[in-house]
Amino acid sequence: MPGRLFLTSSLARVAEAAGVEQTLDAEPPRRNIAPGQEVVTLGPEGLRRMRWGLIPQGRRNARGRPVMETIVNARSETLFEKSAFAGVSRCVVPADGWYEWTGAKGRKQPWAISDRDGGLLWFAAIFDIWVGPGGIAVPQCATVTCDPSGDVAEIHDRMGVLLSQRDLALWLRGDEAAVRPLMRPWPDGTLRVERAEGVDWAAS
């Protein structure tokens, strides 16, 4: 949807692919990135780290009621209509892939989804800066979702909006009319879905 991400590529590879300087401290391969943790993001100014999940303070739903849960994923169909997303900016979350689960509770099977040719995946995302007590500023983001492609439809009814490298700048800087066509399922036959093995799901 995605519920967990993995980024095993080096930040140098991410920066080179995005056409920006690598200005972040290097980090080891991350095989289990959960909501609430920091993710690497690409924005108009380059790479930066953000908290994955928009803190709900001050956000309201379409009925004017306070949003109570952290927003990890935002539906593309209502992204530009929901008041909860008013004033947000756009960014991209690079990853080598993401995980989904199928099966009954207690017997769930994790699946790893990645690019069939081993390339990076670029998740469309939104972000803002949450200012907390004492003036602490927390950059935070949420990935954008859409209907699933044929590659993942059997394991989940949603998927993250994926961007091609040539469309990164358009997502970051384009107006609403220009980016709406980008929010669609990724082409069939371009993703690999395989059983996820050897991942420490308890690791933070």
C-alpha cells in the first residue's frame, strides 16, 4: 500500500539516479522501514530525511472532524480535495521495494515487491513540517496510493503511486493538472513479487 519499505541501495546510488548531490550521512542497508521511522526523500532542494507519517494535530476530515490517526498513505483520488492535505508540498520517497502481507491472522505471508530489472522505485509522496512543543520542527511525509497494477492486485487492493525518473521533476514542481495523470497504477509486467525471507520484522 505500502505498509513497509526497504532501501538497500546506497544513498550515493539514489543521488546519482535522481541527479542530485549526495548530502546525507551514509546509512546501512535498511530491510524493514516502518511508519513512524525516518525515510530518505527527494524534494526540490535535494535529499533529506523525513518522518514517515503525517502527525494528525490540527488536521480535519471532510466532515470537519479532527483526524486522530497518523496519516501514512494518502489516496490519490482525494489528494487535492481533502482539507487534511491543504497546504502540503510534494516529495518523492526512493526505495528498492515494499512489503505486503496475505493470509489469515497468525499465518500471514509477507511478500516483497521490487522492480523487475533491479532499479529503484520512486514513490510519489506529500510532506509538510510539523511544529511541536518548544518549537521543534519535524519534516514529515505520506506516500500517495492508487489502484493496484496487475502485478500486485492478487495481494493488495492498493499500491503506492510510482514515478518514472523522467517524471520526478514534474511531480515535485508541476501544478495539479500536470501531476494528476501521474497518479495511476504502474505498468503491468514491470514489478517482481516474491516471498519475503530473512527479514527481522521486530527490528526498528
